[in-house]
Amino acid sequence: TWNCLGDDGMEVLQAGLSSLPHLAVLHLPIVRMSPTGLSSLAPSMHHLAGLKELDLSQNKAIHNDGLKAFVSALKMLTAIEVLVLEDAGILTTAMLLPALLQLPGLTVLDISRNGLGDTGVECLAEILPSLKAMKVLELRENDITDTEISALVKALPHLVQLQVLKVTCNKITDTGIVSLVQTLCQPNSLDSQQNPTDEMSVDTPPHYNTTLKVLHFGDNCISAAGLERVIKLISGLPALTSLDISGDYRGVGLTQPAAQALAEALPRLPALEWLNMTNITMADNNFLLVAREAEQHQTLTTLRYTRKHVSCKSGVPTAPCLVPV
């Protein structure tokens, strides 16, 4: 990680990999590998039948000839559980998807910052129902719009073990975000099996999703009205430990009903540890309402907010969990 191996280093590495058939983890992010380097490395990866983690992020290597060689190798790595391809130069998912279908144990997939856009995410959504072991899905900074998120929403009920979903920094509007959160709040079959209706406590109604732990949808194109609708839904995810509802660079207002709904939701999120509210404009009384509940929360250690977007004539609260940026 973070070195200058480059393509020459890949040639040296591929000679060594052939003698490591039991290798389980291979992390090569930010090593200045090009498609040429990946093409030379890929054939030696065919022998890594026990490889469980592969990280090739931030190399811009998985396109053109590099993509062809990588897909050929990936089809052989059927034991892969963690695949990180963030900012890897993937320009299309068409060739990659058949290889992903060969990974029945895939639990973590990060293909953020590839600019997949219209067709890329829709094609991915088509195969997601087959990836039933998926626990972590990261699609940050992929130019996703409401069209693509609607395709993803249709696939989500099939991901019954999903614990982490990140779609920050895209182009999703109110319609897409609200639909996403509404779908996530529905119970999945795993919840139903683990928490039969007659065994659930009053604090965990059967229509809640008790599997999802991390939900990041901040820095999209949500309005104040959309944010208010989402906040009113969020208590349907009581297992959340990390939540990002931040606005984009233009900022978004927190209405009084939204602030009240968030204050009421926080006690219903008993495991929450991290809450991102940056780029959200809050009036004095609204911020204080949320801040008071945050201060009393038993597990919340960090509530991030943008100082310039908060108006506190009576003084900014100094609770340890409040982190201005």
C-alpha cells in the first residue's frame, strides 16, 4: 500500500505469487499499477484458490486490457469474500458481473469512485439477488441517479444479511433516498427467522430491520422536505451504529418537524455511535433540540455538524459528542 511498485513491481510480484498457493489476503491499493501491470499480474493469480481478500483500489488499472485479464483471474478465485475495487478505473461493469457471479461467498464489495453511472449500477443490481452472502456494499461517488437507485432498491430485499450500505456523494434526489430508506426499514427473512413475531420485544416491532448497522446516504441531492421524510423513517433501523444524512455543498435546511423527529428517533437508535449532519442548516432551537438528545444518548460518541450552518445565539453546546467541522 502507498508505494511505487508500478508495473515493474507487478512483474516481480507475479513470479512470487506462483509459489504462494495458500495466500489468503492480497492488498495492492495505490501501488501505481496500470492495465499493463495488472495484465502481467493476473495470470499468476489463477493459482490462488484460497484467496479470501483482494484489494486493487486506487490504481486505475481495471479497464481495457487490464479488465480482461482481471476478469479471467477473478473467475478462478471462487473463495473470495472481500473485493475492494474503489477508484480502480472500472468504466463498465458488463465484463465484471459474470465473474462476480462465480463468488458465492462474497460478503464485501466496494466499487466506489468508478463513475459507473446509468447502466453500471443497473447491471450490478440485476445480479445482486444472487450474491446472498453480501454484508457490505459500497457505491460511493458513482454518479448514481434516481433511476439507478430504483434498480438497487428492487434488489435490496434479496440481500438478507446486508449490514453496511454506502451510497454517499451521488446524484440521488428525494424520491430515490426516501424509497431506499423505506425499503431498508422493511424486515428481511433473516430478521423474521431470528425474531419471530411472538418473541419480539415491544421495543423491536416485527416491521423493523434489525440487521443493517451502517447507512450512509449523505451528500446527495436531497431537499429539506426529503430530509424530513427520511428522518421520520429512520427509527425503523434500530441496529444502526453509523448514519450519514449530510447535505451536499449547497447545504440543506433542517425543519422544525425534522429536528423534532430526529430528537425522538435518537433514543430509538440505542446502538448509534456516529452521526454525520454536516452541510445541514439548523436554526438555534432546532440544533439545541437535537444536541440535547445527542448529549443524553448512551452510545453516541460523534455528531458531526458544520459550524457555519448552525445559528446558536445562546451559545454552541459543548457536549463531547458534538464535533464541528
